[in-house]
Amino acid sequence: MTINERQDEIIEEFQDFDDWMDKYQMLIDMGNEQEPLDEKYKTEQNLIDGCQSRVWLQADYEDGKIHFMAESDALIVKGIVALLIRVLNDTTPQEILDADLYFIDKIGLREHLSPTRSNGLLAMVKQIRMYALAFANA
């Protein structure tokens, strides 16, 4: 499945809800369904700068694709990072660098986040792109 197909799938899922409280609940559920991050990856090096809550992002490069794992100590943020991973996991560095993450605006996420969470979302996307850039040049 391509990055855009994954984004379209998420947009469809979010269209089922009109109320943002339901959308937040869906984000929380997504975060809770995610595999917990192994304690060995909860290091200073894996913490994302720019997030008010703590978010750890681990990236492994295998067979030309990047596999992401992440966790946060905040429920909604954990859901946001789970969404990003769902869209970008197990894709090539170039696919990530070329991706237009339009689903963020289409589902109304950016406009319904507080400024600090919005900054955190941008920091997560930036960190994922930094990993892609590093692996693309490896």
C-alpha cells in the first residue's frame, strides 16, 4: 500500500465522525493499540525535540525500508505518532522525502490541536524526515 493510499484510508475513517471528541477518542485508541516501545529505545537520543510531552521515535533501516516504532507519555500525542507511523512505516527513505502529508489537514488535525501539540506534530514529521534523509544518504 502506498503512502497516499494509507492517507486516504485514514481520511475515510475520520469522516465517519462529525464530533471532534469522537476523533480524539479514535486517536487515543490508535495510540493504545500500538505496540509499547521497548525500554531500551526510551533514550535521550530518541526523544523528539519540540514536543511538550515526551515522544520517543526509533527508526531502523532494513532491506531499503524504514521501520518506525514510537511511544509518548501523553494519550493524544501517542495517537498522533501512531497515525504518522501508520502512514510512513516500512516505506523507502525517498518515498518519505517525496510524501505530501495531506491527511493532517484533510482530517482537520492541525486546526484542532493546541499550538503546543501542533508544534509537536511538526517536530515529529521533521524527525521522521531527518531519519529518511540520513538513511537515503547512507
